[in-house]
Amino acid sequence: MPRVVGRPLCVVAVLFAALLTAYAPRYGYHRDELYFLAAARHADWGYPDQPPLTPLLARAMSAIDADSLLLLRLPSVAAATFVVVAAGLMARELGGGRGAQLLASLAVASAAMVMGIGHLLSTASFDIAAWVLVCLLVLALLRGAEGGAERLAWGAEADGCAGGGSPAPSDACDGGRGRADSGGRSAADERDGARRVGPGEQERAIDRVGPVGPVDMGAQGAPDEREVANGRVAADGREGVGGRGGPVGPVGTGARGAPDGREVANGRVAADDREGVGGRVGPDERSSVGRPGQVRLWLGVGLVVGIGLQNKALLIFPVVALVLALVILGPRKIFATRYFPMAVGVAMVIWLPYLVWQWRNGWPQWEMSRAIAGGSSGTSDSPMMFVLSQFGLMGPLLVPLWVLGLWRLWRDRSRRAFPVAYAALFVVFLVSGGKAYYLGGMYPILVAAGAVPVAAWLGSRPIRWAAVGSMIAVNAIVSAVLFLPVLPVALLKDSPVLAINYDAGETIGWPQFVRRIAEVRATLGPDIAILTDNYGEAGAIEHFGGEYGLPTPHSGHNSYWWWGPPSDTATAVIVVGLDRDRLIRYFAEVEPAGHIDNGLGIANDEQGKPLFICREPRVPLSGIWPAAKHLS
């Protein structure tokens, strides 16, 4: 298996994290971040629109410094940076060497979606990071199950039969033993049919082991394939005939071979790992086909899924889609271990408190999902926009790369479950009215899969690398301008940023919004209540209202409705954003008090909203509360 190119990946990660950190404090809080801070002050096992993890992170950050926007966003910076690094690691799992790993990491770092989730504290940041980690772990499980045979085909094509180094010329691959025999027999079949090696049969013995690096070229084959040459077995396939073998025993000694557990005993190669020297291994070790303990990665999958579901229930969709695809398409043997049901149990135990909260409160998440499907969210998409947005999530210039990755994964029978899961999720989210970014977690693995053959095509040709590098650089610049606060606020009004990036407008104008509420409050008596249309407005008043002496706001929106109505003793209610026609049903006196103006001409959701002062409620405010509830 190719080695991890740790230093280049670390450089990419550090530069990416530095970029996000530099721009994190610019503009201001997003409405969702203000909501998370409010939810953090009402800690619970769940909320009607989300599990508790992200509010808990907001609470932890605000406990260190309640006024630091940079600190609040650092968890998302870390999550997005992990996605960048994981892209390179997934390319490695697919057989990619130095070039493929670096290309995948740089491409993902340049993506619009990844920059966007790294800039704001959001549930999407950790949802995508969790799914990418699940993909990485499942790739490792598949590698253990297949014994490396098909991965070698990727590595040979992608890195010129030099899995961890620079690509070799294509004729080196053609001249080596890196292809399946013309009869179409698999590498496993060849290993199963391996025969006793005689002094004059070394080359045929190499043929029977399966695809390895080029003979006498010193090139690296797949780490899980062995070369039988000169009476010894190469432990990692780095060198062929005439090269140096790895630290294993000579043929005929019965010594255990390299890490995939295949053994050379009495001149024969064991086809599986059922029997070792001196005894037998257990059923769970057998299920990983030569990788004892590999199946324990299922426990990591269960842990990640459980924590991810405590961040966003959406994660259950890709998890189920991938499991079903693996059951239908295989390889099913990765489930033949006690660690898989244990992983399911771990995930369910971690998720259970949130499920109990939803059950006790009437499953409001279902109502929330229907509201999003109906277009109630500012980021809801029409079916047409959902489809078109898929070409913009990673940036238009990266579309050929992830499409190639989709095709490559489809051709690989052992990993075909990933493109099938992608297609299934595409249809489900399109039909159900999901948001475009719901598919976002699938793109890093598609980019990683595409980077492997592209790196092979680039080879050692500087001109090609410069051309692809230029495209990634352009993609990164455009993504940064659109999804990071690069432009001065004064230029946003006349730029295309607000039309493309809805969230940018929702980070501007909150201090001005609260100041306008305080101006209205200053004209009224002491016993005043504030009622807002949405959680962003209420969250802004909670966060910025302290210096003006504003009371705790109330809203019927999402969790704020659960937190209760205003006091019945209030003599007047300042109402933000609700229609006058609706208010006169509940108040005898409804007085206009102006409009919201951020002073920047930024057309966000709050700009121009009406303000009213309402008195003489027709029924107590607590009696109005059931009708005030709305989820969106």
C-alpha cells in the first residue's frame, strides 16, 4: 500500500486552516450561530430541529470567550481541515501515491462547499466531516476484505506501478506483471492456484501470485501482493526479481508472510488466512481476509456514526444507503463479523437520548423536515436548482474530476457501493425536496477516486501539473471570493456574492438590528416584552441586547417556542417581523414603530421588516402561544 505523504498533506492542511482562520472574524455572526448560542443556554438532549452536539460546541467555545467569533468558528475550521486531509488519505486507500494524495487534498481544499462549511459554525460542518470519516473507514474495511488485489490495479494505473512514488512510464506497467491474466482469472484465483516453486519456475510463480510491480524495475507493487523470487517472498512488493524482499521467512520454512497474513509454507502460498503457523485464527480475523483485527474498524464506524447522529439526523440517510448498497452489490463478507452488530449497537446507544427527546416531544423533526421540503428555509432548493447546484458545490472546474471518480468507482466491483449510494441519495433528496448540500459528503471520495488516474496521466510532466494546478488555483480563488468574507462589506451590495451565497447576507447587520430594537424600547415603560418572527432575530437580541438592557426575547420559531411565552404581565410587546393583519387578531392596539434598516443596503432576510408596538392583548400572552408555534 502506498505510504502516506504526511508532510505535503500537513502543508495543505495548515495553509487551508490558516486561510479559514484569517477570515473567520470578518463580517459577523450568522443567524444560525446566534441560535446555537441561544440553544447552548438551554442545554437539552435534543431540540425540535437538531440534536445537541453543535449547541454543546457553541457552549464550550462561549465559555472560553463569549464574544469571540473566531473562537466560536474554530471547531468548523478543524472539521473542514479534516475533510481536506481525509481526501488525500482516501486517495491512498484507492492506491494513489504522492501525486494522487496531494491532488485530492488540494482539489478538496479549493472547493466552494468545503470553504463554506469551514467558515461558519454549522451542523453541516460536522455532518460532512463525519460522513467523510465513515467513507475512509469503510475503504479500509474493503481493502482488508479484498486483500489488496483490486487496489493494486488502481495503484498500477494511477502511479505507473510505483504506488508510493513518482509515476513510472507506461511501458514499465505494460512490461511488468501488473495485469490480470488474459483468461480473466482474479488475483485471488491465481493465489489459490499457486503451485510449488522450482528453480526454473520463478517467473511463473510470480505470475501466479497476482499483479505486482514490474519485474527487475525496482518498482513498487501493491503492498498486499507478494513476489516469490529467488526462494524468498517480498513483504511489501516494493522490489521485484533481483530486488530486496521484505522481512519474511524463506520459502519452505512455514514462516508467516507479510501483514495480509498469507503464508508461504512448504513452497505453497496460502489462499486465505484460516490457518497460521502453529494454530488457527478466529472467525473475525478470517472475515478480514488476512488482516487480523481489521474488522475492528467497524467499532470506529459505529462511534463516528453515533456522534454524527448527535449532530445531525441527516447522516442516517448516507449510512443506510451505503450499507444497503454493500449488501446488494458486495463484498458482503465485510459484514461477517461480530463487530458489525456491535457497531450498530454503539451508534444506537449514542443516538438514543436524542431519539427519546424526539419521542417525548411528538417527533417535531418530522414536521421540520416537511417544512424544509416545502421550501421554508432560506437555503431550500427547487428540483432544478438542486440538480444544478451539484455542479457548483465543489466548483465547476472540479466537475470532470469527481465525475471521473464516480465512473472509476463504478468500474471497481469491490467499491461500486459508493457510486450506487450516491445515485440513490441523489434521487431521494431530489424527490423529497432536500437541500443541495445534503449530497456534499459524497464528493470528497469522488474527488479522491478521480485524483488517482489523473495523477497517473499527469505523470512527471511539469506542464500538465502546472495546467491542473492552475485550474485548482482558479477554483480556490473563486470559491474564496464567493464563500469567504473576502470582499469589503461596502462592495457586497453590487457584487454577485449575495445572489450565489445566501449565507453571506445573513452574517451582516445584526448589531444595527439590535440597536434599532433598543431605540424603540427606549420610548416605552419598564415592563416590556419582545416577540420576534424567527430564531435569528431572537438570538441576536439575546447576544447583543445586554448593553441596551433589553429583556430576553421570545419567538414561536423552532426551539424558541419550546422555551416559553412572554410574561402575561407585560404592558406592551415589541413585535419584529410579523404581519399587522395577524397581530390585530390578538391585540386591540397595534402601533407601527418603523422598519429594520442595516444601513448598508444589504438585502438580507431582516432588511425592511416592520416593527410594531402591541398593547391590550385580547387574551393572555400564554393563551396566544399555541398559535405562535412554527417550524422551519
